[in-house]
Amino acid sequence: MKTTYFFLMICGLLFVSAMAQAQVKIGANAKTIGASSNLEVEAANGKKTIVDKATGQVTIQDGTEGLGKVLTSDATGKSSWVTPPADTDQTGYRLRIRSLSLRRINTI
């Protein structure tokens, strides 16, 4: 009888643990976390980093983010959102071709 109860208790715990999802909030306002977030780290000034539970996408909100901006860091690792120079695309890569020559190769 004790074995049966023990077995049922273990099965119940495994079922509940499989259904459980953890959410973690660190920092300011630690009692409130977004419904779609697995992890939120929030500073007292409202800047935060969020990991979405469905996609795993990381969002960094500091008030300077925006369309077309890229996240970059300085030599000490501090990051900030910046607008790339006009001659770059949104990935931040530059492509400059100084000369290009093509020649036809005949094959048999």
C-alpha cells in the first residue's frame, strides 16, 4: 500500500513539473513580470533586458533603441544603441568595390 502511494506521488510530481514553467525577474519592481517573459532584468531607471519564453528572443530596452539602430559596445563592454553611418546597411556591414573585372572562360 505504501509503495502504491509513493508511486502515485512520484507520478504526480513528474506530471506537475512537466507542466510548470519558471519566470524570473531580477531588479526593480521584482513582483511584476510580463506574461510572455521567461527572464526580465530591470534597473531602477526602467531600463531592462527581456527573454521571450516562446521565441527566446532577447530585447534590450534602454530608451535609445529604435528602427535601424544597431547595438554596439565600447572597449569595456558597455553597450548602447547607435544609428549606423549612412553608407552601411542595417547589419552594420560595408561593401565597397573598387574595381571588378570579368572574363569569359571557354570550356569544352
